[in-house]
Amino acid sequence: MNIGEAAKLSGLSAKMIRHYESLGLIPSRRLANGYRNYADADVTTLRFIRHARALAFPLDDVGKLLALWGDEKRCSADVRRIALDHVEALESKAQAMQAMASSLRHLAAHCTGDDRPDCPILNELEKTL
């Protein structure tokens, strides 16, 4: 099947498929005329990638998960470790985002929001870290 069909079946854009191909996440299969050619197994791999990316796995981890997925002698402990490391990273990012939201909420609460030019939000952003 061509890239358009693979895109439709996998739920990815043709641009993302080309990107994943350039990263080596899926093999480059070309016909004699240079057109890309995908098999059903490639679409399954693309769906796997799409799902992993929807869970915000970094591309490096997606590559590791793909390798483990294709390895019948894999240890599920390796897959679990990647998943739990990712959970830890997500939780850390969530805490950082909560702290940012709290800081902005505090600044907004101290802004009168009237016609005067004085603004604690801008004053805070002006400070050097």
C-alpha cells in the first residue's frame, strides 16, 4: 500500500510516517519507481508508535519499546522499567506545571486588573532568574 493508505489506516499523517522512517522506527521500503510501499505489518507498527506517542513516550523510548515488542525473548521487566521511568518523568513534569500554575495564580490574584499600568505579573516577569 502507498503512504496515503498507510496514513489513513494508522491514524498518522504521511509527514509523520516519513519522519518515523527517517528516524529508523519503521523500515524504508521502496518500489523500483521510488515510491514507498507499506505492508499490513508496517501499519501495525505505525499504530504501535502512534499509541506510544499518545502516551507521551519520548522517541528514544519508542524505539526501545519497538525493539522489545519484536523480541520474543524479551524480559517484561525491561518493558516495565521503561514504563515506570516514563511515569516518573511525567509525574515530575506535572508537579513542575502545578508549581507554575500556582505561581501564576498567585500573581493574577495580586493584579488589580484595572485601568492603572501597575502590574505585579509584568513586574515578576521582568526579574532575572
